[in-house]
Amino acid sequence: MIVRILGEGQFSVPDELSADLDRLDGDLEAAVERGDEPTFRAALNSLLSTVRERGTEAPADSLEPSELILPHEGSSMDEVRQLLTDDGVSHT
Amino acid sequence: MGVMKRVSLVFKAKANKALDKMEDPRETLDYSYQRQLEMLTKVRRGVADVATSRKRVELQMNQLQQSSTKLEDQARKALGMGREDLAREALSRKASSQSQLNDLQVQYAQLQAEEEKLTVASQRLQAKVDAFRTRKETIKATYTAAEAQTRINEAFSGISEEMGDVGQAIQRAEDKTAQMQARAGAIDELLASGALDDALGGHRDDIQSELDAISAGSDVESELSRLRGEIASGQPKQLGAGANGGQAPGQAPTAQQQQSQTPQYGGQPAALPASDYPVDDVEGGAGA
């Protein structure tokens, strides 16, 4: 599956990592909802390092859209909230 | 659903919205390609802007480094002249200069990282834009408008995601650059105000002026003492002889006279009114 890290490009990640990514993503989402900065930071960093370490960079000339998109490294919780609501697309 | 999935849906929704506006999907290809070229120009400009900012920080770091070196030098001189107060002042300015410098080093590293990221992003976008152009020509040549739709959607959502990503990266770089420029402006003002050391601009700072005044003062003092010595001994001297430290090797008789006065010369200042110059205790000639 293709995962994009904003600011870093696309990675091809083995499908068996889905469960791990989902779990971390759940932590991330809950942390954003609670405004829990330490959990948010830890979950985001784990997601980023998992994708970077276990994935391989997708070819630069690929035009394939990503299945999952990760916020950029160092994102604040506000920036993540904004990503989710950008362009009037709401939390659905 | 999870943050990652939701973000990807937001990006896809944006792409679809743009596609929906087009009557003939094949028009989308050319329109989008133009936008991509514009975005490429924008990223390259972004790289150049960050580089300019980085160079400005680099310049300031050099200035602050010079300032620190100079202030330490001044502190050493001031101590040598027995002016611990001045030395303290110079060292405290050096500390402030040094802390600005440390701050700038962090900013410099951040700008460098930003510049690298944008450079890589522009290469990535370039590769995708090239791929898109090829795909676009194939689609236009091979498919009717109706058939083209699916293929266009695929190519379009991929490139649109990249464009969205790069667009945000440029925005972040611009924000960071703007912040740094505000701070760089503040440091320029600080440097110009002389709060750290305004000798950098070629004019003298106050510590240097005081050190110079001390040296100049001590020159005046020793000249005064010499003249007093001469008057006391009733032997008016030529200025040239005095300037040579009281030695006139060309005039044998006067030179002898001068030598005989030397002890008196050394003792004389004590008998005279104390000078206003704070320098007596520092200067080696007159007081000692």
C-alpha cells in the first residue's frame, strides 16, 4: 500500500503493517481529540518511523494516489486538525 | 477511521472538486499541466528564498563572531590597563553576542534543512510533472472524452496530491523564513545600535572610544610630564627632541643635560596637581 508522509513523499509499505499503523493511528486520533500532546507526539513519531523504516520510497514519477497520508514531521495538533477539515471537508 | 485515511480523503475530495469543474475531462489535463508548471516555478522560488534567508543568517553569524572576538580583545586590553569595569562591560557584551550567535546557529540549521526538503520536493514534483505530461499525451491521443475519464481521474488525483503536499511545504517554508527574517531584522538593529559592538560598521564603539581615550590621555600625560620636567629644570627643549623620548642624539650637549634630568623627570608628577585622566595608574611612563 502507498503511504504519503507530507513533506517527504510516498512510501510503499508492506500490507502486513496495516494493523500496526491502524493501532498507532487510533492513538493519534484519540490524542488529537483529547488535546493530549505527549501521546500525540509519540504516536506521530512512531507512525513516521514505522513508515520510513519499513517502507520503501515510491518511484518519484509514480502518479498513484496514496491510500494513507501522514502529517509532516513536527506537525502541531492544530495543524493536524486543520488537515482534517481543510477545504470544508468535515470529519466524516 | 483514523487520521491518515481521513487526510487522504481530504486530498482526494480536493482533486475531485477540481475535476468536476471541467466540461471536457481532457481540458483538465492541459489546465492541470499549466498549474503544475506554475507550482514548479513556485517551489524553485521557494528554494531560492530560503537560501537567501540562510545566507543572511550566515552573514550575521560572521558579524557576531567578529564582534565576540573583538570584544574579548577589548576586554584583554582593558584588563591590561587596569580597567576591570571596562573589561566586564566588554565581556558581558561578548556573552550577549555569543548567545545571539548560538540562537542563529539553530536557525541556520533549520533553514538548511528546509532548503534541502524543498529541493528534494521540487525534484519529486518535476519527475511527476514529466510523467503526467507523457500520460496526458497518451490519453489525448488514444481515448475519447468518455473513455478518458477514468484514466484522467487516476493521473489527476496522483499529481493533485503531490501538488497539495508541495504547496503546504512551500507555505511552511515561507512561514519559517518570515519568522527568521523578523528575528534577523532585530539582530541587524541590535548590531547597528552598538548594543553588542558597533565597530563592525567601521565607526568606533564606546568601549573602544574609552580605551582610545585612555591611550590618548596617557600620551598627553607623558607629554605634560616631560614638559613640566623641562620647565622645572629651566631647559626649554625642542619639540623634536621631546618627541624622541627626551633623547637628541644629534646634539651632544643637550643630550647630556637631558640625561642628568632623568631622575627628576620621574619624580615630578607627584608634586603636581593630580590629573583628571583615569589613566595615571595604568600608563607605564608617567606614574611609575
